[in-house]
Amino acid sequence: MTKKSINIVPHTHWDREWYFTDAKSKIYLVNNMQEILDMLETHKDYCCYVLDGQTVVLEDYLSVKPEDEPRIKKLVQADRLKIGPWYTQTDEMVVAGESIVRNLLYGKLDCDKFGGRMMIGYLPDSFGQSAAMPKILNGFGIDKSLFWRGYSECLGINQTEFLWEADDGSQTTVQLLPINYSVGIMIPKDAKKIRERFDEALPLLEKYTTTGDLLVPNGHDQMPVQQDIFEIMDIMRKEYPDYDIKLSTYEDQFKNIDKKSITKITSELLDGKYQRIHRSIYSSRADLKSANTRIENKIANILEPIASICYSLGFDYQSGTIEQIWREMLKNHAHDSICCCNTDKVNKQVENRFVTSEDMVDNLTDFYMRKILEAIPGDEDKLVVFNTLPQDRKESLKVNISTPFDDFDLQDVDGNKIDYDIISKESSVVRDEAEDSLKNYSKYQISICDEIPALGYKVYKILKSDEKRNSIITSRDKSIENRFYKIHINNNGSLNIDDKKTGNTYHNVLLLEDSADGGDSYDYSPIEDDWTITSEDVSAEVQTMSGASFEEAKINYRFKVPKNLESRRFKQADSYVDVEIRVLLPLASSNIELEFNVDNQAKDHRLRVLIPQNTSAKNSVADIQFGKITRAVYDKAVDVWQEENWDERPDTIYPFLNYVHTDTQAGLAVLSNSVREYQIIDGQAASDTIAITLFRSYGYQGRKDLLRRPGRASGTNTPTPDAQLVGKNTYKLGLTSEIKDVAGLANAYTTPFVYYAFDPAEDLLLNKSNVEVPEKYSLFNFEISGIILSALKKAESGKGLVVRMFNSSSAPQKLNISGVRKITSELMLDETEKCKIKGDSQIEFKPFEIKTFMMN
């Protein structure tokens, strides 16, 4: 009879920062890494050590111990030190698909330098598993997944091995860590204590395995190597003679899985039955999560396409700078870092990385646009506007211009004068550094609306004029409209939105809901006898602006709320949140753009914005990486979670990336370029309401015995006063009733036109380039609804451009790309060649399929 095996896999799970800073973890990492290398080198029968699947650990170590690089390379090439495939241990719920791809890409590039990578999608501690992961992993040649959190029988999972299939048919074989990744943490060298641990653990492992191979990860968070493991294994063999006890690898664990006999799962894994997945962590430190959303979209949607346009015209592509930006962002995408379940000191480090990254993104974007502007022949002052979507489009844009002219015309390449409205004007004296003199300038903010070519730009000359231009009209009128909507602002600052296309009217849109938050950095939690209030009774001040290309409303009010939990219990509204809502209706867009500027002066509360739907739905539809997911509005498990002893209550609080709507194909979809948490709640008159969390305010990293998460505290009971978010923050959302094309509209919302006009008061001197470019340019374009451009960047190796697109719809699509560049091959996500493409071949996309191409 063949013995069942206990496969002990040595590893560490290395949080770079959490309740400690990255500085502290690096100091301990240096010590632990030296012990790991010594253990591997001196014990040839110590088969392997798993370095947590993230190469940033090596980056940190070698930054202070560069002399150990040869030792590491030798062990990696011998397949004994297991590294990669990730750069950092990414979160899967609130970071974009392109970010996850770059995480794996930089992880692969790092691993290639050392001689190999672990070909397993290893995410032992991420708070839930995105349904998109199989197709992302497959794009890197990885067909195996190993993780812990998020599974339950409710999802059809009752075995530790199963097939996991994405919406495009991609699959990975999954090996669950059913207890956790630390069942073998520092195994005691005492027979009685060994029996106490494994008499309980082994039956659980045996119950759910399909192979008889029982996986015992030997490690935990920041754990050093267990140096006495061989002695311990000898004791275990005496205590459990019926088992084959051995050191093993995660790869070995997959060898005996029979794919034909295991269950296939086609869903995300976000159940908190056996492990906490913190299904409300998506709004912890909303200020930092909003920064992440904004910067992710700036890099992938704007900076890289503009850099690629410039590269196609003969300018240098600053690959190193862009990689540095990405790596700073990816350090923040580690699951604790981006989830912000940290101390205030650590979150300040996260914030600093975002500040640095965004500053680099904004300045490099401006630099590229300036290079284009200054490569246009002629001495006139100019303005350049970029469109980084692959379709020609007409949009409104607010532009700041400095000019010596009191009045001016904008003239395009064809000599046409472009209409504009003046929003504001002021005069100033600035120093012209080139001429070392003072000059009088007028600073204008203007609004224009024009068509800009796909993945390209258009240049406008700024010419002196004697013609006076119209200024924006401001009023106290409480209505604004364009050809899509008419919006009336109610006395309490909420909106009544008339949809001109469907005839539907949505009442009381953008009411705010305020409730207690007795939770922590991991989870929102209500309190007993909570007092939930709305902004229904506030009195708002309204100002509107009207121009040729947009109409806008500015709404201001003070929302009185309890100052803390004690006041809430006594139903005292003795503090406030000052609210400014800007509602922008561009002339040419079916998107309603919203900006919430809030000044929060209260503590321990959650503020949500409510969007009634005029319909009752059974499901919500939200985007995930490279696709979308349908989720039930009501989770039946909420009726039984206590009697089944779930680790946390399965409230239907969910993440999204750029859009969410109900499955009725009616109502208003919510778009976001900031916060990414929603819940469908019961509304009035059988109407469901989408509730978007603007922010949560809480005062501890971890608290025990929460109403929706009983038992021990997650993290530590460390005060986090910064997490109360007292002060001013901004959150940007959008609305649209065009549900059919919501993915494209969300993409447009997060990819606005950007511009550059020389400002003598701010810009540094720059030598003129030898490159000369046209006044109007398009790299390429396509007009297929549902196909979303995910990336346009220079290849990591070679001179070509990498183009990544995905089909956001459930229908197959065919695509022809036109423009000045030719596609030469299809690539994997890791940018290795998949196949050649001849001529102008038509490209076919399966539903929700990602495709990556090389352009010459």
C-alpha cells in the first residue's frame, strides 16, 4: 500500500511593510536571507526555499548586499531558491489589469537575470481572487495557481484541487492552501506538541485532497528559515509512521493532480467563510486608493501612449524612467500596502510613493508634449492637444494659456479659427529666462471643443486678434443641460436627471448617506443601534456656468453629522462634512462628470453617495481586469453565516475598477477615476440604488469583535488617527445611461484629452530638437465597439511598439487597424512571440479575450 505523503515546503511570506516599515523589514530580511543562503548551500538535501514569489525581496536584499548576487544566481539556476513570478505580492481586487500584467512582466525580467522563475501564480495571502487571473497567468505561460483566501462550498469548491477557468476559456490548475500558508510554521521539536498540531491538521488536509499529497508550508509572515527541520522531520516520522514525510516543492504538489477528475470553477473567489477576505477593505484610506486609480490611468491611458506617439516620430522613449514609475507603483500594490491595512507611518510611505510617481508621470507627460510642440515649424506660440484613445473623438477641454496678447485666436492646421470661451483671465509679469527680461503676460483659462485624431494630436497656433471672445456665463439657475440630459439641482443639492434618449427621470441622485463605522483598516463595521442619516434636509447653494462647449453646476452645502461614535449613539449631529459637488455636462459626451470636494470634520463614520436606478435588479455588473463580472445583489449566505460560523458576514460590498451598473440594461452606470467600492441597496418604490463609498473614517489598524467580523482583531490594535481622514479630499466619479457601451465610455472617462501650452513662468529651458513633426498626427485607429486599448508602449526588448487590446463584450469581434504602423506578430503578455501576422490580417477576438501585438 502506497503511503500518503506529507510534503513540507520551506518558505517565507514577506510583507515589505505592514505594522512595521519597509526599513525595518529590510533589516530583518538581510539577516534572514543570509541564513537561507547558508542553509541551501550547506545542506544539499534541503531541496528548496520559496522566496514568497516576489522579486522585490531580492531587489531589497541586493541593494545592501550586492556581493551575494552570484550565490543567489547559482541557487536559482539549480532550482533550489524559488523566485518569482511576481515583482510584488499584488492585490487582485482594486488594482487594474495593466498593473497586474506589469507586475508579472517586471517579475519575469528580474527572474531572467537570475536564471529562472517559479511558474506558479503564487498569491498566498491576497484578500480574494479575481476571476481574471487564469487568463493573465496564461499570458505568461503559467497554468498553475496556489492561494489561500476566498473559497467556500457556496462557490462549488469542496476539494483542495480544482480547475479555474476565466471568461475567455483560459484555465489554471489550482492547489489550495486549505488551512493557511503557515500550518507548518516553526514546527516544535517536541513530539507532544507536534501531535497537538498535526492530529488536528492532517484530517482536514486529507478530507479535501484528491491526490493524497498533504501540503504543509513551513513558514509564515517574515519567518526565518527553520534550521532544525531535519531533526523535526525525524520526530514526525516516528509519530506518523503511515506517512511519507519529506521536504518538497510546490511544483511537486501539482504532479499528481488528475485534471479529468477535478471540478471546474468559473468565478471570482470572494467568500469569507474559512478565511477573512475583508469584503469592505476596498474603501480603507480612500484618499490613497483614489490616488492609485488616478495614477494607474495616467500611466497606462495617457503617458505611455504619448511616449509611443513621440517614439514613432523619432523621439527617445524613456523606458528607464517609465519602468521606475511602474516599480514605485507596484511596491504600493502589495496586498497590505494598497489595501492600506497598515499603521499611519507605513501609509505615509505609501502616500509618498504615490506623490513621487504622479509627479514623475505628470512631468514626463508634459515633457513629451512639449517636445512635440517645439518640433512644429514656426515661431508662433502654440497649443497641442492629445487624444490617446484609438478613435477620433470630439471632446470639451479646459485649457490654461499664457500669452502676451490681450486677445487671441486659435488657428488649426487648416487655417480654421477655433471657437473658445473664456473662463477666467488675469495679468502677470514673468521672467523670460532665455532673454533674461521681464514680460507682461495674460493668463487665460479657456474652454474649447474640437475633434482630435486617434492616438494622436492636433496643434493650434495662438495668434494676436482684435476680436473679443465670449466669456462663460455664470448664474444662480438650478438647471444645466446638453443634448443627452437635462439636470435640475434640488434644494438639498441632489439631482433630478432627465434622460432625453429614454425619457427616464432619475430623482434625488447624489444624496449622501452617513453611517457609523466601528470598524478598522480592514473592514467597515456598523454599530448596535446605528443612526444612519442622509443629506436630504441640507440647504445647498448652487452656481451654474454655461458656455459653447459645456455646462457646469457647482453645489455647496454643509452636511451635519455626529462627530464620533458616542455622539452617534445619542443621535447628535454635532459635527459636519462640508461638501462641494461639481457637475460637468460636456457638449459632446454622454458622460456626466462629477467631482466631490469634501472637508470632513467628523470621525468614525462612512460616507456614501447614492444613485437610484428606477428599476429593481437581481444582479450588479462591474468591470474586473480585462472583463466584467456579474454578482448577486443579495447573498443568501448572509442568512446562515452565523450558524455556519463564517469568519466574516458576506455583505454584498464589492470592488469595481472603472464602472458598475445593474443587470437590467437600464438605469445609470457609475464610472470612477477614484474610489472603487459599491453596494446595491434597497431604494424607494421597488427601485434599487447603487451606493458608492466616498470614504471611511476609522481610528485603528485592527479591532476585535466587530459586528460583521467577530473574534480576534485583524492586524494590531494600533491607533491610526490619519485614517480618520479629517480634512479635505477629492473624489471623481461619472454617470452615464449608455449601458450598452459602458466599457468604452468608462475608458473615455478615465482617458481625457491632455494638452500642453508653454508657460514662461514655470518651464525649464530646453534645446530645440532636430526632429520636425506635422501639426496633426495619428498613429493608428480603430472603431470597433467593445474593443478596449489596454496598453501602447515600447517593447521591453527591440524597437517595436507593443499594443494590447481586449474584448470587453460577450460577443466575438473582428478588428481592422488602420494607420501608419503595421502589426508584425502576436505576443504573449510577457512579450514573447506567439505567432507571425502577415499583411493587414483581420484580427479576431473571442469574448473577453486579451490580445497583444508587436508593431514595427
